[in-house]
Amino acid sequence: MKKFISLLSLFAVSTLFAAPEWGSDFASMSAFQKIYGRTSYVKPIATYMGTVLNGSWVTGASIDKSLVFEAGMPFNIAFISDDDRSYNFNGIKRPTIFGDKFEGEIGGSKELHNLSVFTLPYLQMGLSAFYTRIALRAMYFPSISQLKGYHLFGFGLQHSFGHFFVDKLPAPLKGLDVSLFFGYNSAYVGYTPEDWEGQLDLNFGSTHTAFIIGYKPIPFVEVMLSLGYQTVSMKASGNMIEYDGNHATGNTVKPDVNMDGNGGFRLGFEVALSLGAFHPTIGINAGANTSLNANVLYFKQTLFELESTPSKDDPVDHVVHESEESSK
């Protein structure tokens, strides 16, 4: 009897002072299955995918009438906030997949908790003419180790309206322009944890609509302020079985989460430079979370100049006629 009481006391003490643990692979992967009721654990993945995919679209509010080609590798770097490292569940603060250790098997991921930033690579190119710009972006990675593929496709459409009013502005405001932009991304990421069979498939869709105000204090510098609205959705699918060596543990996961990340308004402040063909754009965005636009590997080249026909009231036209009459 005394032995039983001692064991019971030891169990009670060990439970009371249980050491926090990292989330197991099963705990992390099972959060992608709705039946476990822990979708908030993986929601930050959707949020940060949306932040990165919706960034670095715009390289200027002003779009020329001339035919211009552009290409580069934009980078948008999202800073992982402490608010996205935990969530409230029945009044208890629990870690997300980016969070810290916790009692039981629902701690954060040991591999992800040290991340302070989140980013993804993609290539972008575009054409603009007659004050309208079309941009396309894409990226493809094959299956490499635990990453079972990554691919992205997106398109953006932008139109500037400065040509309607810039001639009516006073000289100090001649560098002002405004434009509207809409962008859409579709992305896929596949993943299989070590010692698992099958894979987790994540499909993302994001949109970004923005109103941009730009001003050129000097011809090769444009300062931009943008106000936009972004959305992002994440759909999980697949089938995974956990193994211990050559033997299945009995743990299986069939991801079926379909959820939205944090969206909403997005405010941006950016500076674009035109140094010959080199056209970097840097700045900061705030909204669902804070991100840095570090679009430094970007290039633009005018392919064909499209000049406007001078009007009859153009001062240059009067100068020409006066000189011809004086010569007679």
C-alpha cells in the first residue's frame, strides 16, 4: 500500500512539474486535419505566405507611354511577430508551429521556432505601354529531400492616371502620379517529415489590390505611398503515415484544412530608383504583419519610345512659326 501511494505521489508530482516539450511531427502534422481542432496552430503559415506573395509587385506608381520591358528577382521578407507564435485556446495560451516548447505534444516545431523571418524566391517579368503594366511571376523547385516541390504562378495588372492631370499641376507637383494595381498568386508547397510516408500538400491563393501615390522629386527617384487590401487562403490535402524504422507506428494524418490567413489592409512606403537599366525598389509594408521589400535585383529597359503629338496650343509650336516668319 505504501509503495502504491509513493508511486501515485511520484506520478502527481511529475505531472505537476512536467517539462515542456517540442511538438512531435505527428502533433504538427495532425493540426492540418480539422478533426483535431488545432487549425490555429498552423494558421500563421497561411498568413506569412500571403504577406510574401502579395509583396514586391509594384516598382513605381508612374508608368510611361513607351514600351518597357522589366525582369528580376524580387524579395519580400516578412518578420515573424511574437503574436503569431501563440494563440488562445479556451483561455490558455498555446504555441503555434512557430512557437516555443509546451507541456504535452502540442509545443512549437523545433525546426521552425528559431525563424525570425519568412521569405520565398520567385522570378518576375513584365511589359508596360500606354500607361498600363502587366507583370508575371513564376518559380519551380522539384522534389528535394523533405521538400516535395514548390511552384508559383502569379499575374499583376496596373494602370497609372497621371497623364490625365499632370499638365494641369503647378511646376513643383509635375512629378506626381497615381495608379491602381491588382495582383493574384497561386502557389503550391509539398512536404514530408523524416520517417513518414506520403506527403502534405499545401495550396495557396492570394490577392492584393492597391492604390499607389508616387512622386518624383528628381527624375531617377520615385517615392511611393500605397494603401491596399490583401487576402490569402490555404488548402491542405494529402495522406501521411508515420514509421518507426520499418514499422508503421499507427499514426496517420489526412490533411483537410481549408482556411484563410490574416488579411486586411496593407500600408506601404517604398522608394524606387532608376539607375540606367538598374531599377531597385526598397521599402516597408505594414498590415497583417510587417515586411520588408528588398527588390534590389530588378531591371527595366525601354524598347520603343512612343511620343505624344504636340497640340496646336503647344508653346513649342508657336516658337517654330515665329522663327519662320522672322526669317522671311
